[in-house]
Amino acid sequence: MEKVKDLVCGMMIDPATAAATSEYRGKKYYFCAKGCKIAFDKDPEKFIRAEEKAESTQVSVLLLRWPTSRGAGHRSLSTEERDAHSEDCAD
């Protein structure tokens, strides 16, 4: 099974060997230690919101070969540019 993130400490762990688990709103969460489970159980929304915020603020950058005024080169694209490029390529 793929590793999952302990939302309390950030450690990536194997669910099969997790020290503890909690279920919240129908989803199972895995923890590296009982202390992380206890902290999560006290305020699950705190850790879920923090993870959602971290995921939404990550900037995806795709490096593509892009023509420049100086000839072929690399140009980093923002997520929005990449998505627009992907849509253009699908047409």
C-alpha cells in the first residue's frame, strides 16, 4: 500500500504499520505514534484545515521547451498557464 501522511507531524508512514488510526467524517487517518493520534483527536479540523491549506498553496510548475526571443529555451509555466496549455493541446 502507498504511504500516507500523518497530518500531525508530517511523517510519511505505511498504513499497514501505523502506530494508531482515527476515523473522522468517514475517512481513516493514520499516525506514526499514539501522541499524534491524541493530538489529532483533540481537534481534527485544525489538522485537516492545515493540510488543505498546504495543498492549495503549493504551486505546480512545469518546465517545458518553449521558444524564446533568443531561440529554444526553457520557461517555467504557472499552474494556470500549464492548464491552459493542456486544454489547447487537447483540441
